[in-house]
Amino acid sequence: MALTLPEEVVRGLRRVHPDLAWAIVTLFERRPPTVAIDPDSDAELVTVADRRSLIVVNRAVFKRLPGVSIIPLAGNRAFLALEPGRGMADLELAVIDRLEDPSLSPRERKAVKGLRSQLTRWRHDRALRFHTRAIIVVERVVERPVRPRPRVQRPASSEAENASDANRSRTSE
């Protein structure tokens, strides 16, 4: 997955934690309650450090975007991560593609249209620069009960084989 961040954001995140994904989660969890994310907003830029922000969406409304992972943060909030090699233009195309889906609920359609408008505004804002960074998402798997391996039983050797082995060892002496 890819995440668009300015170089200075990456340097700042690495000061929090060498792993960018852990740095993002750490900063998000550390945020003071007074800087709470707008729970009514379906899509917004959320500052994670200094001038650095992530695109955060309401995951109760955004079900999927083609080529985009919706990474849960807290509550109904999630940030958007792109597949490797993808950028801002790919995110905008994913939003446009999603709007063409006739099965979208009216609520999700409204939110996706809002995200499309936000992306256009952000793209035209000269105070914003977008950069793509790779993140690694680590997911714990549910452990399956360990089944004991079946024992391989070797056939018992016959007395004739034992005697033959004994004779071979005496003749080799």
C-alpha cells in the first residue's frame, strides 16, 4: 500500500518510530481529546504532526474504493492507503470509478461526492503538496489449534533380519 506524505512528514514520523505505520498509529493514539476528529465529517485532512496530515474518512460510510485500502484508526475513522506505485491521481480515479457504481447507497454516494470535491480542492490548494510513501500493515492471524502430527510407525523387524545384521557385523570384523 502507498501513502502520500511530504518528505518532512516522513522525517518527522521516523522520529516518532522507525516504522511509518507505527508512527502514524502512535501519533493518532497520542492526540489530545481537544483535537478530536470531526465525527460528522465523512472525509478530512487530519494533522498527525506539525504540517503533516492524512486523508481520513468515515469508514462507516466508505465501504470500498478500488485500489485503495481503508485502514481503521479509532471508532469509525480510517485513513486511506494506496497500492504501491499509486498516487493522488489514482485516488481521484478510484473515487470517480466508485461514483459510477449503481449499487452505491444514497448516503455513500453523498460521501464519495464530498470526497471527490475535497480532493479537487486539496489538489488546487498551493499550500498542500502530496507525496506517496509505502506503509506496511501487519495483521495478526487467528491461531488455529495445533493438531498433533500422526506418528509414523516403522514395521518391527523380524528375527531373521536381526540375525542377518548380526552376522554382517561379525564378518566385517
